Amino acid sequence: MTRRRIPCALISISGLVDDRYQAQGASCLEGKPGAKPAFSDSEVITLMARMDGIPSPDETQFIALIRSHDGALFPRLLPQRRFNRRARDVRLRVDMFRRSLLDWLGVPR
């Protein structure tokens, strides 16, 4: 029986994103009408941040890759079109996360 390796980078990014999102980004949803989405904004941001580390993937290839290799980590992963729409909705928070991650890592800008 072969054991599957857990994608450490994806888990690390997920933890960093969720911590930053709870500290800063969650307030963006306050007062927003409708039910809370099953696939959270922090999950969308995590996947977008992970996509940064893969050379030249398009969104369709990336979501297919996540679905096939890491689907267990994201059981509520959205269909492609809905993911793209949510990704556009959280774009500014993704930029905020990228800047805070660079600061946290001590990378000069």
C-alpha cells in the first residue's frame, strides 16, 4: 500500500491565509447579504496564493490539478466558473495577503 504525501506547502499557505483572513479579511463580509458560502473566501485565497507558485498555470488547469491531487483537502471545491467569480470577488484581499506574507517573510519590496 502506498502512502500519499500531504502537500506541506498547501497546508502551510492555508494556515497563514486563514490566520490573516480571520485577523483582517473577515470584516469585509460583515453585513453582506445571503448565506455564508460553503467554500470560504480563505479557501479561495489559499488556492490563488498556491497558484502563484506554479509556473504559468491557467485557472482551468490549476483547478483540475487541485481536484485530482488535493481534492481531499478541498471537498467543497467550487465548479470552475463559480471559483473564477469568487476569485475576482476576493482579488483585493489576495493582494493584501501577498503583501502581508512578504512582510512576514522579511522579503524587501
